[in-house]
Amino acid sequence: MDLAARLADAPSPTMTLLPDGSVDRRFGVLDRRHAPESRAAFVEQLSGGQRSFVTERRGVEPGGQAVNAAMQARELGADAELYGHLDHDVFGVLEVDATSMGGPAAVNVYEFEDSAMMLTTESTDIRSWTYDDLAAAGGEPALDADAVVWTNWASLANTTDALHRAADRPGEGGVLVLDPGGVSVRTPDERAGFVDALDALAGRYDVVLSANDDELGALASAVGVEGSVVERARGLRETADIAGVVMHGEARAVAATRDGVAAVPNFETAGVSRFTGGGDRFSAALAFARACEWPWKPSLALANAAASYYVGTGSTGDRDDLAAYAADAAVLGGD
């Protein structure tokens, strides 16, 4: 069955997405001729002592990993609930049931010709967030959705404890996709503690870790796992004893599962419209597909399509968009 047929027949699973949120202000970085600047040229000029650069405003929009994932879940037709840090008017455009747990982060996104840089100011509410805040917002029952997408462990200091609290709840949950964010900001001991939390969650949920190559390497090394992408994914999955460890990359997605390793090449994009946010949509689409009980390869294909469509167009694709994109776009090779 191809992706279009699977999407046409897919149900509308319940999905919960949490716990961050940000107000993203986008700027283009320009050279002196007001053309897009490359990151390499910017670094060279900054290292050479230049302290003044030209930018252009490109808009203000809702952001944060959970928010991005919620937008993708909704476009796929899921019955989505967002629990985030959403105390700002910018989130009024979201067409998803949303509950705020406090003030959002402020993010300035500086877009170069070939990449982007984000400078983030975390809110006090995000820095101090705990599981009790989710409970106070009425979010505990939402952890029993068909799929939960829990994002940005790296930025919320108390998330490891919150994951253990979720693991200790009575009953059984559904799919739980954890997208940890930029784990390099955490110490090796903290990363190892996160892996321990994954192990605890596996007693209640069908747990999937969704990470990019750098995040996968940092988490694997914290528990003594080294090697290739496949070796790190397989070793980390075995250490945490979870359903799957997925690496999403530019060329391919790789999943180490209890049934073996699955790899699916990514789709080509004619150009790049957005350099950030694709991974969040990957994780949401992966959770959607697994909640629909799809096998691993079509689940990875949908996740790849969601991420690449967004990177190429700057828009979050719905079922029809992604079905057409997957049918028409060429796929990349991958080692």
C-alpha cells in the first residue's frame, strides 16, 4: 500500500503534544549588497572583527517544538491537544486545542543563505516548569492519548523527573515519541539520566526516541555506545529497552527496532525555505503513523515527507499535500 492510500484510510488518532512554546522572530542576514549572506562569510567576518551586520525582518510566528509538532498533527487529521507555554497573542492563530502552562520563550531566528542560527531567551515559566504544572493545567489525562509527542527535554530542566512521574502513572499508554532537542547543552550524566527515564517509560508506553545524528551520538556516548548511526541507534535502543530509536537526517531516516533496522531515503527538495522546524514535523508524523499502527518503513516515509515538505515550502503539509509530494518528489540515496 502506497503512502497516499495509507493516508486516505488513516483514522484520526488522539495526540497530545507538550510542553514548550516560543515566539519566533525571523530575520534574514544580508551582505552589504542586501543579498542573503552565507554562514561561512558571516563567521569569517565576525572572526575578523566585524561587529555590525545587516538584517531584514521576516515576520513573527508561533514556535517551539511542541507547537510545530501540534501544527503537523492537526494537518494530518489527528485529534490533537497542545499543552505548552503559550501566554502570547501570537498563538491565537493555532487551529488546535491548546492549554497554556505559562510564558513562552523568545527566539530570534537569523536565517543565512544556507542555514539558520537561533538565539533563545527562556522564560521563567519554562525554566521552572515541572510535572505539577502539567497536572495543574489538567493535562494528566492527555498523557493517555493514542500518541504523545514530548519535545525539548534539553531546554526544560525538570523534564527527566516529569518523565518518571509519567512512567509511574497507573494503566497503559499508547505511543510516546520523545524528541529531546539540542542535548549538547546537557551534561553526560544528565543525558544518561534521560536514557534511564526512557527505560522507565517503556513499562507503560510504546516508546520511540526521535533524534538527529548529533543528538543520537551525544545520547549514545553518555551510556557508552559508539559506532555508526546504525550501531548507535541499535545500542541505545537495547540499553533503554524501548520500541525504537529513530535518527532523522538529511539523506535518510533510520529506525532501530525490536524487529531489526529499517532505513528509508529522504526526499529531494528543490530549494530550502526553512532551516528549522522540519524535525518537529518529522516526530509528529512519526507518532501519527505509529498510532495508526503502520509498519516502520511507511511510518518513516511519512515522517520524511512531512519534514522535507516543510523545509522546501515553509508550509505544514496536510494529507493531500504529503501524498502528492511523496508521489512526485525524487528520493535521495543514503549511506
